[in-house]
Amino acid sequence: MFKLAIMNNAIISLGGNFNETPSIFINLIDYFNNDFSEVKKFSSVYKSSPWGFKHENDFFNQILILNTKLSSIELLNYCLKKELDFGRKRTSKKYSERNIDIDIIYYNDLIFNSERLILPHPRIHLRKFVLLPLVEVLPNYIHPVLKKTNKELLFLCSDQGKVIKLWTIHLYQLKEI
């Protein structure tokens, strides 16, 4: 008997503040297009001031929308492995510079809280650097806990950090969701 693979929708946030970070984003789009995932859409690349700490380098940010056969925990493990593959060095500091950070923002409409993963990401509504690219690709998606669209969350966000759109990467002819 064949087991049907159920496709899940996942929204991933990419970030980092090293010079090579934008090229890592391009590679990650390739890596997320594989036997168990497909990148359906992605935002422009944005540049933002550091959030939660001071640093001389601004951050690059991008959102990817995936269809994936992976469970939320399997996807988390895949993201953490890709961070290591690209040389991410974790420190004991809560916020610090990094070449790549991959966060799962939404996974279907799942509300989930474990030691390793909280879904939806608990700080979406506080971070303009996540909300601006998110609104670009999913403006009317309703946050399953806060019951507001991404566009409404951006409007209500008190984050005063600078976030500017840099460019759109056109690598693929992607199918719409």
C-alpha cells in the first residue's frame, strides 16, 4: 500500500548580517527546492537595522513560502542543519551577529509550543523586518493566534527600526500558491 505524502505550507524567514548573507539566501532557495519541499514564492530582499542589540552591520531579510512533506519538527531540523552547513556559529547571547538565521514563521495554521519550537513564531508582530517582506508575499494571511492579517500586524507594529527593500531575486518561474 502506498502512503500519500501530505503537503504542508510553511513560511520561513531568512536573516543575517554578513556580506555573504544574500548569496546564502540564493543557495537556500535551491536547497529548499528538493524531493520534500518546493519554494512557491519568495519576497524581495530587505535590509534592516539590528533588532534587540547594537551592531555596525545591518541585516538582510527575506521570506520564503514553501510546500513541504516535512513535519514542523523535521523542517526545524532541516533549517538548523542548513544553518550549520553555511557556517552559523551560535553564541550564548540571545541576539548577535550571524551569517544566516532561518526561522519558521508559520506552518499551516498550526499553533504549537514545545521546548524546541513555537508556532507561529512568537515575535512576528514585534518585528518590522519580518512583517514587511511577509506582507509583500502574504498580506491577507491571518495569524492563527492573534487573529489579524499580516498587513494589520504591520500597521500595529511599534518597531521603529529602519527596513528598506533592496532588490527582488528573479531566479525561477515559480508557481503561485
